[in-house]
Amino acid sequence: MSDIVFENVRLIDPASGRDETGRLVVRQGRIVACEDGSVPEGARVIDGAGAVLCPGLVDMRVALGEPGSEYRESVSSGARAAVAGGITTMAVLPNTSPPIDNPALVHLLRVRGEETGMVSIHPYGALTRGCEGGEMAELGLLQNAGAVAFTDGTRAISDAKQMRNLLSYSRFIDAIVVQHPEEPSLAKGACATAGARAVRMGLPSVPAEAEAIMIARDLRLTAMTGARLHFAHVSTAEGLDLIREAKSRGIRVTCDTAPPYFAMTEDDIGDFRTYAKLSPPLRNEADRKAVCAALADGTIDAVASDHAPADADDKRLPFAQARAGGTGLVTLLGVTLGAGLPLIDALRLVTSAPAALLGLKAGTLAVGSDADLCLFDPEDSWTVVAGNLPGRAQNTPFDGKDLKGRVLRTFKRGVEVFTADELAGDERAGAAS
Amino acid sequence: MPERPSVPRHLLGIEGLSAEQLVPFLDLAESYALLSRSRSAPRDALRGRTVINLFYEDSTRTRTSFELAGKRLGADVINMSVATSSVNKGETLLDTAATLNAMRCDLLVVRHAQSGAPALLSRKVEASVVNAGDGTHEHPTQALLDALTIRRHFGRLEGLTVAICGDVGHSRVARSNIHLLTAFGNRVRLAGPPTLLPGAMAGLGNVELYSDMDRALEGADVVMSLRLQKERMGAGLVPSAREYFHFFGLDRRRLALAKPGALVMHPGPMNRGVEIASDVADSDQSVISEQVEMGVAVRMAVLDRLSRARMPA
């Protein structure tokens, strides 16, 4: 493997705070110190023409259909979508069939990720057997096999006593518990957030308070047990206020949100658009603004795509019957860049912050790190078109939106795993001449 | 005579339609009501046209009303109900749509338990789709027939106070009526217990919410009573039928709070003694039978106008 030299790139490394125009050298798949301006013999030189070179993105919440629902998204199709979005590391949910509740399946998914050569996959282990909210899964053995944290994924742990036990036990093995914060009895059957729009459309709805109710309960249980809790895809002002306040009291809690919750509202449901049916549901404008504010003040620790693949048959149904969830891998970077944050802060939320949260060696440009890299043009924009997305699932809630920030090239351990079409065309032309 | 371009291709709901767009439906329906009484409806208006009634929910009255409307105008009317269709064999809504589309039907009348199902169908078929009630969303022909009934009695459809009482939250009839009545500049009051009348209904437009039915009825020109489904008791939304009647039953005493001669309406089927007392339902002020009659006339007008909107210029 020859060395790679990136010239004329804007290096942004949120972990170190570095943001400067310069060069970066990759040797044997790792980032090495560049002592001087010389180009190593035989090195491939990539002129970035001022584009941003940042760590490959770390997506801490991705659902794949493997095993069991590969027609929605397999590991390999998901990997193609990921690298097209600059993502080189992803943590995947255990809600598969069978669910990831035994060590062999954790191992399988990690290996399947390696086989793609494009992404590292870090599976979440199920908190309970079958993600059914009952018996505790073999958390310690799952952790030994490489489970990155524990969650029942798209399902909340409903029973308070069970949640207390899970938090206590997870503290004993020093593991993070990830909760889907939605009080299940209030959320049952709902497909929209309570309010004027749901009432007008006649859609069963869940009040935004269902999130705060679950968060309030679990914060107390976390304080009681001393556990380490993470709330996924937080989407309401009240939920974020509770987390902000708990953090100030030193409770070991973190949270993430997903792009739809700071870039869209319930109005995007439009005329029963099932691609905009998500879980939790899209909220009102006040909640959206609160999510933006919580991104800016650090209450939200990370942004995850919350990629939830669905096929056409899952979505071509009446709204309440359609499967919830939207794809998010290829749009994660663009939507996050549009959140109104300084560039380096936006990138931190999708690189070093989620990596640090989960304890992963990723999301950094430090010397000696794997050369997982994303080269993107922050000024170039593109239009999201459902049907033309890389990967298998096409159910993007951002269909038709223009996003600023186009990924040009993605590298995994120094290997180029994605090249934007026009660049690929140039290189083919170059090779022919 | 060319059709005005404002005729919608489908009738999926009342929301978004202006008074100007709705009046022609009412005018045509009124003339059809008179022609029906004299047994002289134009039996060739929809000759050669196919109307399919696709009913995913049981509804004898609405389906019969559409069937009669189509037949009075000379259309070929086919009824498909869930019990006899391939829906029970696992066929999806859109596969059924594709099948009906291939059969070249002109008008598709759809009732479905899911809000938005007719809208979904309308994007996949070439036929004009008429929403005959979808989930808790809309029931536009019911609102039109209610409006026609009101207009015939008052000679106008504006400046009236209409109280809609009962299970408003689960009612597609209420939603369509709210949109229509407010579009014409009427005062709409909604009355019900908070479990059946969520506060967010205030966002439906120019409506007033009441949990005290007596106050809602004071000085009302029209009182609409809504059916309370038995499931609401099982779901813990109201304790019992008799307690419901105690607070929200439309009886003689409450009706006396409305204007003298106020109209009593009900979309049917009624639960006598639950949301409405029998003597009120059968009183001189009740126009419930006339609503049914206007229902056929309104559906004739809707089928006719949508069918003409489809004709090439």
C-alpha cells in the first residue's frame, strides 16, 4: 500500500481543536506525522483544492436489516450508503431477527463489517432477551464479544423495576445503557406528535410529554444506581431541559439526537407522507428550536443518523400502518452542517464526540490513528432524491431537500472506499490518457 | 359548457376547499333532491360510467346512499366490501387499487379505517376518488349533506351558531363539518368531555371548546349530536353510557337551551339513550331523516361533478 499525501486541504480535527489548511500523510493505513513538506517516494498525492479533510464520521445509531431483513438493508448495502455519507464507523441496533442477544451474533456483525472493508461495525447488545423487555440478556458475555453498549433499540424498557435492575447490573460491568425515551403506554399506536396537525389529520398521537416522563423516571433510576445512561434521539424541549439539569447535578447521563429533529417538524408530514413517519414522531417548531439550542449549548452530546431502513412495501401503506423510520446515513453530514453551528462543532458531534462517548478509537486525526477520513466540499450542495440514494433503503425523510456539504472521498484505514461520481469520472479519464 | 377549473379531481376532504368551491356541489345537490322527489333524475348523466364502492369498513347506510346516487344517474355501480374481496386474502390496499385501475373504473368511493387511506389510493389510480370516511380524518360527503340540510332550513349557510356535541375527537364527521361550517363563516362550538375533545382541537380553526354541554347549546341554531361508540367505554375514556348521557345526552331540557326551533342533527346510526334521547330524535326539530335524503342528493352531485371534471376539455 503506497503512502497517500493530502495536499491543500483544510484539516479539521475536533478532538484536538485543529482547524488549519495543510497536508496530511497516510502510511500503512495510518495517519503519520509529516515532518516536512516533502512527498514520500511513490506516494499518491491528492490535491484537496481547499476541501475539508476530517475524520471519518462515527454514527452511533444505525439500524440494519442484517440478520433477517436484508431486503431492507444488508451490512454491505448499509456500508455503501455509509461511506457515501463519509461514515466509517457505526454502532448498530440489536432489533434484528434474530435479535443481537447472544455473543455469536455480536461477533458475526463485527466480522461482517470488516468483510466490507469500508466500515467498522460496533453492535449494541440487547438489554433484554429478544429485546422484549423481560429477562436480562447476557450483558457481560455480550460485552466480552464486543457489544459497544446495551439497548433494546427501538423499544423502551417499560417496567421501572426492570430498568433499575438493568442499570444496576450494567454498572457492575461498567457498560452504557441506551434508552429509547418514550413512555410506551402513551406511545402505543401513535404515529404523530400530539397537537393541531395530528388532530386535523385524524392521526393517533403521542404527547411530547411521553418523552419527558420516561427521561424523568430514568434519571432518578440512574442517580439511584450510579449507572451510565444514554438517551437516544431526544426530540423535545422538556426532555432536553431534564437532561441539562441532570448533567449539572453530575448524573452520568448523555444523549444524542438525529437530523430530522433539528431540521424538520410535524408539518413535513404534509399529505400523509409516510417517509416522514419516524419514531419518535416529528415534533413542533418549538421543540425543533429547543433541539437546536441543546446542540449549541452541549446538552446534546452527539448527532446520530438514526438510519432506519424500510422497503417500498413498508411505506406504501396508510400512515398509521406504515413502518416508522427514515434512512439517514448519506444525509447525516449535510443536515448536521446545516444546524447553524461552527463547522468544527458540527463535525465534533458526528466524529470525536460519539467516539469518546462509546469509547471507540475513531473520529480523530491524531498521529497513529487509523486513516479513516472524509474529504468533503462544505460549499457544494446536492439534492436528496429518494430512489437515487446509495445503499438499498430509499425511505429518506429529506426527499427533495438541498443539502450543503458534498462528500468527495472517503477512506477506511487508508483505502479509498468512496469517490464522488464526477471525481471517479475524472480519474478514469486520467487513466485512459 | 366547459367545467370551471376549480372542480377538484378527487374529493378527499373538505379542508382546504373554499366556500366558492363548495357552493356548486350544494346547488347541484339541491336540484337533484327536487328531481329525486319527482322521480325525474337524469338517468343518463353517468351512463357508461363505472362507480366502485370500496368499503373496508361496514357501512350499510353510506354505501347504500352512494349506490343509489350512482344508479339514479345511470352509472354502473359495483359494491366491494371487505368480507367478499381479496382484502381478506392479504392483498394490499395498493394492489387492490392497481386491480381496480386496470378495470378502468371512473369513480372510486372509498371507506377505510385508516386516516389518509383514500389520499394514498388517489395517488395510484386514474379514477376520481371520493372519500366516504377515513379513520378519524374526514367524511366530506357527510359535511356536504349536513350543510345542504341546514341551508334548506335557514335559507343560508352563514352566520349560524352550530354546536357539535359528543365524541368529537374520534369523529371524521365533526372534522369535515368544522372545516365546512367555518369556511362559510359560521360559529362552531364543540362540546364533550376532555377525553373525547382534546384541547388541540382548538387548532382546527375558528372553534370554541366546551366541556359544559349546556353552555355550548345556549342560543345555538343547530345541534349536531355524534355517535358514541361502545369501545370508548372499554378504552377508559368515559365510565358508562348512563354517566355519558348524564353529562352529554341531548334531551328535552338541554335542547330548550338552544334557539327555539333549533335543528337537531345526527349522522347516524344513533344510540338512543346514550348521546340522544328518543323523544328528541323523533321530535319536530329533528331533521335526521332529511339528512339521509340529502345524502343521496349530495352524493349524486359529487359523482356527477367529479365525473365531469375528468372529461377531457
